[in-house]
Amino acid sequence: MTRTQVGIIGAGPAGLFLAHLLAKQGIDSVILEGRSQDYVLGRVRAGVLEPSTVASMALLGLDGRLKREGIVDDGLDFRFRGRTVHMNLPELTGHRVVIYGQQEVVKDLIAARIDSGAPLIFGAEAVAIEDIAGRPAIIYVQDGVQKRLECDFVAACDGYHGIGRASIPADRITLHERQYGFAWLGVLSRSPPLPDMTYSNSDRGFALCSRRSWEVSRLYLQVGPEETPEEWPAARFWDELHHRMFDEDARAIVEGEIFQTDVAQLRAFIAEPMQHGRLFLAGDAAHIVPPTGAKGLNLAVGDARLLARALGHHYATGSSALLEGYSQACLDRVWKAVRFSTALTGLLHRMPGHTPFERALQLTELEYTAASPSAQKAIAEQYVGIGIQEPWMLTEAL
Ligand code: APR
Ligand code: PHB
């Protein structure tokens, strides 16, 4: 394989969605993935799919397992001062989300790509992108051998540490970054989850009870930036979670075998613009949002939709108008997601350095939210993606 229309670096959600959306329009692509298939399938990430992400799976005809195994979710709960604010998503927004792990999405997309016979090369690490402004080529290494893939366009869907963003000259790109000064310790536990997605703001810090299925809970605690999984043996984890979720008598949260633990720093990162010459960035390569609100996957899928549409338009009409507008179209959504995730992060976490005044304001904001259907609606609509994703992503077929 030495030439293709679109060379895609990375087989995460952004690269895989893009490849499928292009194939549906008759556009060829090659996906180069540095890691092995097992490694890619084993990565644990979030799992809240906005309706537009579910619609994207459906328009590719790849939503069979999602429909069978995904949990259609109507609720979003905030806890504070021992009370629960329950937000009913369909009543407030007309929409629901679906709980289905990013890992499962990736598994379905990889299986379909392999079935189609279209190229997806694992163990192929891109090391350089040549002639971005003219006739681009991706230089990659497979089994110790250097190879070259010529393409009309390069899509860097290669995550935060990829080479795509780094290939844009420093004076042509602006990088925005914020560290939040704390992390999330996440575990997977073999135990039935709470019935609703529950975020909690307690005096001891933030906690979140999410799930992957009715048998597997996904649970998070806010921890300091330097803390490690080793500092959180199971007994300490459960004790702290019960406290932070106002479940002191340990009746609501069921303890189970913890079979996976990780720590992720909270940060935001945005690269502007997301394109240079014939190189386009999508997903984590261009932006990271703090995890509160679970926007990362949905933004990556949105980028893939916009890029597939722009490339489709280019090949169908010869016009590069949509390609030229790609970055701005993405960044409009990305900044709205960063804004929402930052606001939710601020509402729900104990901030290092919070004064009693700021803590009182935060609790007052939660009191206001509890009492105001309008405030709840504003949160619920952004949680399901309204005002963030473009409306056509929900409905438009290719
Ligand atoms: N060559 C080939 N592949 C590469 C290279 C390289 N030089 N660098 C990185 N990759 C691969 C990684 O191994 C990874 O599989 O690119 C892929 C990027 O995938 P993701 O990190 O999953 O990023 P993306 O597709 O943008 O999905 C974003 O992932 O981190 C979460 O919250 C985030 O849910 C969001 C989603
Ligand atoms: C998850 O299920 O992993 C999850 C849910 C909600 C979030 C973040 C992560 O805000």
C-alpha cells in the first residue's frame, strides 16, 4: 500500500469513524496505528454517548451491538449536602444518552473495518509527514522497516502524543492549556451500579458513580495530582466513596471486585487552528477536555463527521470551501465543550485553595440548580450535546 486518498494516523475513535464515513462516500483511506490491536482494544476510557454519536454509529449501520447492550440513560443526578438533584433528560431536553464504553465503540469499528477488507495496519508508527502544503506523504515504520504512504490529505487522529500536531510549524499554531491541579482515580468494579449517573460534591471532594453495564460499575474519586493507584487499596477506596456519595451506612453502593484502576489528570488543551495545508487534526490530537461531562469521545466523533463531510464535498465538487472552514467549525464546538466541562468541574469539585467564601458560593450554585428547572435544563441540554454538537449531526444521513 503506497498511495491512498486520505492517510489516517491513529485507530482511536476519531480515525476509525473518519475511515468509515469516508468509505461510505466511496473515498479510500489507509489507517496507520502504532500500537497492536490488543493494546487499542484494551484501553479503558469514558462511555457516555450523546445522541449525535449514537446517530453516527447508526448511519454507518454499526449500531447493532450498541442497541442490544447499551444502556439508554434518562437520568443525571447531582448530590450535595446529602441531597440528590435528579434531572430527567428526556423531560428537560427531549433526548437521552446511551452508556456504552468507548472501548466497545472502538471494538465494533475495528471489526467492521477488518470485515470490509479496507486497510487498517497495526504496529505501523508514523514518524514524519512530508510536504504538507503540496503532495503529502506519511513516513511510517512497520516491523523495523521504513515505508512511505502518499496521499491527497493527511488526517492526524493520533491523540495528544501523536506527530500530527507537532508537524505544524510552531509559528502557525496556538496552544491553549489549563491544568486543574487535581486528578481522577477511576476503577472498574464487578458490582451492580447505582441506577442513575451520579456526580457528588462533598466536603471530602468529588466522586462519580457511573457504569459500563448492569454488572460493572465505573467509579471515580477526585485525588491529588501526585496520587497513585497503589495509595488506594480497595478498602480505602470503598470507604472514601461511601462517604463522598453520602452513603455512610454503605447500603446503596455495592462493593465488588476492583479489576482495573487508573489515574487521569484533569486538564484542558486546545490547538488552534486544527489544520495546516493538507493536514487536518481530529480528536485528542487537537483538544483535550476535562472529563466532567464526558465530552471527549463525542467531540472526536464530531470532528470526524465534519472532516468526512468536508472531504466528501471536496471530492464530489472540487470545492475546498468546507475544508477551509473545518477548523473553525470544530473549534466552535470544542470551546463550548471546554466551557461546559470547566463549569461542571468547578461546580462539583473541591478546589485546592478554595476559600470558605468560594465554597459557600459553590454550594449556593448547587442550591440554585436544585431549585431551578431552568438551571437544570441548561445543564441537561449541554450534557446531551444540545448547543455543542451541530444539529445536523443528529439527523443527517450521508
Ligand atoms: N503513529 C501511529 N499511530 C499513532 C501515533 C503514531 N505516531 N501516535 C499515536 N497513535 C495512535 C495511538 O496509539 C491511538 O490508538 O493514535 C490513536 C489515538 O487514539 P485516541 O487516543 O483514542 O484519540 P482519539 O481517536 O482522538 O479519541 C479521543 O479518546 O482520550 C479519549 O477522551 C478522549 O474519548 C476521547 C477519545
Ligand atoms: C464514565 O462512565 O467513564 C464517565 C461518565 C461521566 C463522566 C466521565 C466519565 O463525566
